[in-house]
Amino acid sequence: MRQQFYEFFTLLLRLVAPARASEDVIRALTLDELYTLVDHSGILPYHDPRVTALVWEIKYYNNPHAAALAGHLLAENIMAAASESLGKTILIPIPMHSVRRRERGHNQTEVLCKAALEHAGQYVEYAPHALVRARNTPRQQKLPRHERLHNMANTMTVPQYALVRGRSCIVIDDVTTTGATFTEAKRALTVAGAKDVVCIALTHS
């Protein structure tokens, strides 16, 4: 139903405004084509124009078709990681600070998790608030590695230790570059008592 509404709304919008270039790319993109881009680790190359369009459409426009494509890919990695753990694994999106979330209107990592749950929901327990962003940091783009690591240090907390204590956790992000964001997420969850933490990104820059 949501996809049908999106397609109908898109059709109406086209009557008054041209499509975004990235939206046109995603409309033509198929799951089979995406699979040909996946590397040996199951991650997409961010700098491929089709992958860049996929990320932008999810990150800035909450495009349901882009999210559905990404969800298929992520679900396979999530199920593989969850199968290695005893008990039900917790699925956690990288958190966005409340200020930035208000500006954008959505958190793209939550969009990715919800899309992946369509295929992997029986393997994981979704916990969107297990991690929170305690400090609003400058944007990571174009920062050198040492500044990214410093920028992310001690920015995340776990509000309820009992939720993750002794549990296996899978953390989802849209793009990873230096790994600074995943390092901070893993630190916060480990401090809270998580048994182990697996970090999965849709793309690598």
C-alpha cells in the first residue's frame, strides 16, 4: 500500500516538477543489478553512481523503492550474522541526534532496518532506541581519519543497559568510511554489557 501511494504521489508530482536525477536512477535500478555490484564482503561501493543515488534517495528523501532494494541486501547479511549467535539478536540502527533528526525528518538507518526486517524480522529483535546520540557532532564528510575518530569519541550511550546486557547486537549504518562511527557504537554497547557486536553497513566509501 505504501509503495502504491508513493508511485501515485510521484506521478502527480511529475506533472508539476521534474524528477531528481537520483530518483530516475533508482527507478531504473533492479535488485539483480545491485547484486552485481556487491563485493566479497557483501557491501556496495558507495562511489558507483547507482549506489550513491541509492544512498541519497534513502538518506534525504526516504524513497521507499530505494529502501526496499537496500533492505533485501542488508537482510542477507543480518540473517547470516544472527545465525552465528545463540538467542535472538538485537538489531540497532546508528542513532541520529534529535536536532539533526528534526532537520531531516527521518533517520536513514532506521529506514534501512525497517526495510530489512521485512525479510529478516524473525531472526532479530528490533531495538531502535538501544543506542542514542548524546552529542551533536559536526558532519563526518571530508574529515581526515584522525579527526573522524576524535569527532565520534564518546558521542553514544545506551540508556537501558538491561536491554543489551549479555545479548548479541547487530548495528546498521548506511555508509562506512573509516569505521569511526561503528567503533563508537561498539564501545558504547560493550560498556553496557553486550556479549558481542557485529557492525553491518550498506555501502563502503
